[in-house]
Amino acid sequence: MGTPLHGSLASCQRRRRQLMRMAGEDAIVIVPSATERVRSRDTYFPYRQDSDLLYLTGFPEPDAVLALIPGRTHGEAILFCRERDPEREGWDGPRAGPEGAVEAFGVDDAYPITDLDDILPGLLEGRTRVYYHFGRDAEFDLKLIGWLNRVRAQVRSGAQPPHEFLELGHLLDEMRLFKDAGELKLMQRAADISIAAHQAAMRAARPGITEYQLQAELEYVFRLHDAVPAYGSIVGAGANACVLHYHSNAATARDGDLVLIDAGAEYRGYAADITRTFPVSGRFSAEQRALHDLVCDAQAAALAQARPGIAYEAGHEAAVTTLTEGLLRLGLLKGRLEKNITDGKYKRFYRHKTGHWLGLDVHDVGDYRLDGESRLLEPGMVFTIEPGLYIGADDTGVDPKWRGIGIRIEDDVAVTRDGHRVLTRALARSAEEIEEFIAASRAGEQAR
Ligand code: GLY
Ligand code: MN
Ligand code: MN
């Protein structure tokens, strides 16, 4: 409690006002908190607030609901939250309580969450439209239907129940897609912490180290800087790098292996998402190097498309073209470039898309296409560029020298007024940069 988890009180207030303007005078917006989830018996997963509620309030606690009621004279932003309870707080930590919430989070009014059932039907009454995320939390959906039915039951006494139900994401996802200066600062911080974490893992790498030990190096740095993993860290040595969402992180890295690390910090709610692939020995083999150079070229081709006015999809198309050209050059594909692209032959080695929006969620909200067309990039959008190549260990259709190599290079990019800024540029990326970084850190170790 005390201070909002991210951003400033003023930015949250500005966002609530903007959302209410967009929703209109006759609307009500309802945003519940994330629910606590049991991990095992009576222990819980670490709590993570719902991203929409974070964005609009910074409020960190479970059992809360934000209601925005534009134009309401007795307060437009109402938060329902847990009451203070010295006994429970002695076990679980401090709570803001309704009074504290008004003070610390700048809402107009706050009530105990236990009063929600009594108060919410009255807030719905007289509003025509309800903005809410239907289908995200089945239990809350049912509660909302119950409150609506309570208002409907009063129609003969003159009550006016809402009759339009709209997806909150239509308004809110569009707002969240464009990051303001404060958000970009937090995202740069998340990127900087993640860079330091990847550097620690590269420094620690040597033949015989396990994937979980490398994960420990990364996550130590996250916690050292008040961050947590934004998603399950992926540390894949050798052919494990070809498993896109590899998560067991249990194997040992052998001399000659590449290690693929896809890990990012979440700082004040904002995610970074970085992938680097490096040799545990410190030197790439000729084949590893050829594929790494190719993925690096594909990333550069995609990055060259990152500026306002260019279609989001152009980055993926540029990466696919570069990868396919390279695969033909290396003899991993045969035939003509266009045909390999239109027939999707490259998908044998490149199965995923080249990126995604990044923000409070690692795969952040926002439409990729508008009216059936790829949307154009605009300043304030942040996304990843993450081409890769994955040659299956049992792909007998390719020369054995290529088998079991998996490579991805992923950076985080913010679109600016005149181009872009790579938030993760300070981390060694090309094969030369990586070899130099590892060599320098080993020389430094010896000097000590
Ligand atoms: N780490 C998840 C992703 O790269 O999309
Ligand atoms: Mn990603
Ligand atoms: Mn990633």
C-alpha cells in the first residue's frame, strides 16, 4: 500500500478521465482485480494484479473492483477494496483500506468490498452501457448478471437497467497500446535490468553449467533490482533451444552447445522480453555462426521497418524474406525465393511470428490489424522483434552439421516520432559482440 505500484497518481487519474470520456456520460466501466490462485493446498502463487486495474489505479491488492461512472455527481471513480483488519494484516501484510485507498490512489470514493452486492446495482441503474471484460472471470461474470437482474426486477418501479454490453478492451486496449513518457521510462528500466541479467548469465556460462544455474544468475539480478520474471525464463542448451516454450531448464550445457536464453524482467508491472543465443565455450562453430549471422540480418531487416507510417506486418515480411534467402544460400531450402515464401516452406525452420506488442503484459494488448489490414506503426507503440531459426535434432532432411541448432534474437523497440529506439540495444547481440563480451568477462576474471 502507500504508493501506486507503477506510474504516478496523476497518470492514473488522467487515464481514468480519458477512459470515461471515451465511454461516454451514460456508461459504467467495471474493472475487477485479479484473483488469488492456489499453488498447492493452502499456499498461493505470487499475486499479480490485473494489468487493466494496474493501469487505471496502480492498486496492488486482490479483492478489489474499480467502477467508473462518468458524470456522477457523488464521485466518478469508485474503488471497492478490503477493509483494514489488524489480525489478517498480521499474517498477510498491510492493506490500504477504503480510506487509505482514497488518499493513496486518488479515487473519488472507496467502499468495503463486502458492500459490493448492495452498492453496485444502484450504480448500474440509469446507465445505458456497461463496459466490462466478459468471459475473463466466469465467477465475476455471474455476479454482474446477478446485479443486472436486480436492477431489471425493479423496472416496474421505474428503474432503468443498462441494455448495451460492450467489450472494455475496445477502449482500454487502444489506450494501453500507446505508452506515455512515464511508461517508457519504466520499460527502459525493465530493459536495463534484463540486460544486466543476460550479461550475468553470459558471464557465468561455461561447459558443464546447468540450465537452472543460468536461470538462477538471471533471476538473482531481477530480484536484486526489485523486479520479477515477466514470464517463465527459458534457458535451453543445445537442441532444447528448438523448443519454443521450453521451461524445464533442467539439462546441462556441454562444450560446443549454444544456449538460448529468453528472459525478461517485470518492473513496476512493465515487461521486458529479451532473447540471446550464445556459445557456452565462448566461440561459435562455423555452422552456429552462419545461422546466427542470418538471424541477426533478419532482425536488422525487420528493424529497418520500425518507424511511423509503416505497416506492423512489414517487419515480419522483411524477416521472412531475409531468412528464406539465407536458408536457400546455405542449402537448407531449395528452389525459388518467392515460391518458398508463398508456400510457407521457411516455416519448417521458422514457426513463429517476428514479434508482439509489449507493455504491462508480455504479449500486450492492442489490435494488430484494423479493418482487415495490418495497422500502421505510430509513436508510443512498443513491440519485440524476435526472428529465429530452429533446425530439429532429428531432421534427417538436412545435413547433420545443422541439426539441433536453435537460435533466436529478440529486442524491444519503441516507435518514436522519427523512427525507433531499441530499449535493449546495450546488450551484445551479433556473434562478434557476444564473443567479445564473453572473452572480455573471462579476461576480467583472470585478472582478478
Ligand atoms: N518470451 C515470450 C516471447 O518471446 O514471446
Ligand atoms: Mn517475445
Ligand atoms: Mn521472449
